[in-house]
Amino acid sequence: MRQFLELLPVALFVGVYFLTKDIYLSTGVLMAGLCLQVGYEYGKTRKVSKQTQVIFWVAILFGGATLLFRNEEFIQWKPTIVNWLFATALMASQVLTKENLLKKILGSQIALPEETWGTLAIGWSIGFGLAGLLNLIVAYTFSLDFWVSYKLFGGFGITLLYILITLSYLSKKGYLKEGTISDQE
């Protein structure tokens, strides 16, 4: 359910864009959708995850700049900024505080050695960095229509690819055997 809720504002953005070809209306719909997402998450859990907060505030800032300055480049930078913030957070927590954010988030779901958590954090950090760079390449090389489609399908595809790479890595290391993954939700 959470993944659907996270994808909904982007799907609305894409849908409105292709119905109207109006990037500014689409940006407003994205911002409204994220407000609803934050409200729903808070209403359900009485808190809003840090991930949702980052996405929300970057979207409000860059979406607001897009609308205020009537310049689509701001909203095109939003996915890059979000990805680079996540990459920086993963790397900085690993290096500066010696706290692994992935372990903090997923440690109750799967038991892994510290070295493996470190490898995953570095891998995901690199992945977020590359996803941010790829977004800029698409934004500045292809049409706005193509970028909007990429925002929905490319972002989802990259995330799915990294999940599959992570699962393959964990499987090859023998960490996905019965008893390593917690039954907790």
C-alpha cells in the first residue's frame, strides 16, 4: 500500500501532463498529491517518514519555483535533488556517524553482517547518484514528453533494477535462506 501511495502523486503528474500538455498544471497536481500523501501518512501513523518529508519539501520548493518563475527546469531537477540527497544521506551516515541508514530501516527485517550492510549502503548510494545523473541526461537531451514518461517509468524501473541487484547479491552471499528474514512487518 505504501509503494502505491508513493507512486500516486507521480502517476497523477504524468496523467495530467499527457491529458493537458501543461507542465505547470501537472506540477500543481504533483504538489497537491504530495500534500495528500503527507496528510494520509500522518493521519494513519501520527508521523511522516523522513523519506516522505524529503520528497515533499523538495517537490514543494522546486514545484513552487517552477510555478513562480514559469520555468519547467526546476521540476525537472526535483528527482535529481531527491536522489542526490538520499545518496548523500546514505554515504554521510556511513562515513561520518558510522550509522548505517539501511540497517536502521531494514535491520528488523533481515539479519546481515556489518560488512554486508556497508556494501549495500555504498551500492544504493551509488545507485541514487547515478539515478540523479540519468534524470538530468534525460531532461536535457530529450523532449519534455519523454522526460515526463521517464519520470514515471524510468524511476520505477531503476528502483526495481536496484532491488533485483540487491536480492541477487544477498542470494549469492546466502543471506536469503530461511531464517535470515524476519517474519515481522
